[in-house]
Amino acid sequence: MPVTKISFIKCDDYGKADNAVREAVRLLGCISAFISPSEKILIKPNLLSPKDPSKAITTHPEIVRAVIKLVKEAGAVPAVGDSPGGAIRNIKNLWETTQMERICREENVELINFEASSSKEFDINDKNIKKVNFSNAALDCDGIINLPKLKTHALMSFSAGIKNLYGLVPGLMKVEYHKYASKNKDFADLLTNIYLFFKDKIRFTLIDGILSMEGNGPSAGEVRKTDLIAASRDTAVLDAYLLNELNYDISNSGILKNLKITKDILKTVEVSGEKPESFNLKKFKFPSVRKLDLFPKSLIRIFGKFLWVKADINEKICVKCMLCARACPAGAIRAAAGNQYPHIDAEKCISCFCCHEMCPHKAVKFKKSMLAKIFIKEN
Ligand code: SF4
Ligand code: SF4
């Protein structure tokens, strides 16, 4: 079986990211092993929403800067781009708040607006969605360097290398596809197919886990200092290896199941740099809602009707910005008559949790059935 190389580098401060990123890539075989002179390389961070990098929702700008420098040193032409959550309209504000605008200006690198540049449709063999739109920025470049954030995700449990590629779908199409892939299994299939479509273009994936997000991510969780930069040419094996280090049973990941990645494959991984056990990864908290996945299917069949978790809006926190309504693929959120707070129509809701992901104020909570309250404890 071929060996997959992964590098694990300790870095306790984004001020030291340049050295740490360099070392992570050097241990995989140097930047020139991945990139040739004159190539156009798209650097793809996670820019989910307009939040300061200290919130651990977006890839830190110093990680992006370090990779820009490496790409330039290899004689290639870098550009940076990502499409934020579908409901986000003000791209300029996103770029400023996440500090991408500053970094790209200082490094004299193009920052691409996926929403303004065109896209093309492809059939990616997904059973739920006939054709998927991808940004031309991702299609026209020679290679992609994938820079995800290490985070949890309410629908998928985990958001790292493969989940980060969903940002190659521009704007509101992401919301549209969620309508047909609202369940964990269907979204896992879609993400798997997107990954397979771009797999050969990804030169390497480097995960920003200096500050990570645990709990109810990808935006409403808690920041955790994990001091980690992890990189590999193989995005899927890197995700699997990290999940395993976080004590998550990888057989519960629909994406990894689709890709036939098992614990046996992890035995072939060659890790260089620091020992994985020297990082603060133990007892990492996963989204409470995903504990439903751990229930035996037989019990779900019997008690499924009484075992549910739904999105619920806390009006004490909500500021009525209605971003959740724009992010809802089912059109289930409306301003309620009278007080104008958003209201979720339970009949229409498909439990995709996009509203939870996009709410900038952590006002979307998880409401549990009586039975779910017994079995699912908050972290
Ligand atoms: S729940 Fe969140 S996203 Fe929705 S209106 Fe309230 S604050 Fe805005
Ligand atoms: S209300 Fe929230 S969980 Fe329900 S369909 Fe809309 S976005 Fe998804």
C-alpha cells in the first residue's frame, strides 16, 4: 500500500506562522515538488463569514500570507479566493474583517471575488443534484492549495479539507444545493463528489489548527487553542487522520465511508514533525446534534419520530438581521407578524442547520425532543 505523508507542526502564535508553514511543506518534500514555475495557483482559505480571525471561523491571514510567499518562491502566480456562506452579500466587508484584503494588498496578490467572476456547470455524478456550478477561478487555475480551518460542523461533524471545497461553488448556489442535500448522508455524497472532481488539482491541503473551533461549529462553537498546522498531499487521508486523533470514530463519516478510508489505511500514514499526541487534541468537543448519528439504526427506526433536534431562534439574542432567512434553502424562515423576529416553519424545515451556520450572533440554537434530551447531553 502506498505511504501517505502528513506533517504535524507545532505553532503557538500566528506571528510564527511563516516558519511553521514552511516546515510543514518542507517535510512533505518542498514547495517545488508541488508547484512549477509560471503556474496559476488558487489559494483557497475558509472565508465562511465576516469575522475577525481570532474567532477561529476563518483561515488566519498569516497562514495565507505564508503560502503566498511559498508559491511566489516557486516562481508561480498565486491568487486568493473563496465564496463565503451563500447568504453573505457584502464581499468587501468580508475581505476587510477577515483581513484577506490587507494581506493580498501587502503581498500584491489578486483576491478573487467568486460571486462576480463567472462559473460553469458540471455533471459530477451526484444522485441528488444533476449539475453543480463551480467558480471559473477554480476551473481555470493550474492548481489549488487548500487552506481549511480545523472546525466542527453541525451537519457534518467536522469541517476541514474536504468540506472546505464547498466554497468552490459560488454564492447562493450553495444554498440551493442544500435543498437537495440537507441530510448528513446526502451532503456527504455531494462533498465527496466535489472532492473527486477537484482531487487531481489539489496540490496539497494545509489545515490551520493554531486556533480551532470545537462544540457547535462551524461558527457558533468555542475557540480552542490547538497550536497545530497539519499538511498533506492527500486531503482525504489528512482529514481522516486528524479526525482519528480527535477521537472521532471515522467509520461514522459519510465522506470517508464513500472514499473507503478506514482505520487500516491510517496505518500506512507516515507522520513527520511533532508527534500527534503532543497536541491539545484530546476530548475535542463535537456538535451535540451529531450524537444522533451514534444511535443504532434499529433504535432510530423505532423511535425516530420522537428523536429529533431542530433549529430554534433565541429572540433574546437575535438582532433581526434576517441572514438566517437568506441562508435557508427551504424558505422556512419568515419574519413573524407583529414583532418581526424570524420564525421557523417546522413543516417546511429540512433540518440542514444552515441558519445555525450563518447566524452571526449565535442566536440559532438546537431544540431537542424529550427523548433527544435524555440521550443527547450538551458538551
Ligand atoms: S437568528 Fe441570527 S441570523 Fe437570524 S435574524 Fe436573528 S441574529 Fe440574524
Ligand atoms: S430553518 Fe434552518 S435548519 Fe430549517 S431548513 Fe431553514 S436553514 Fe435549514
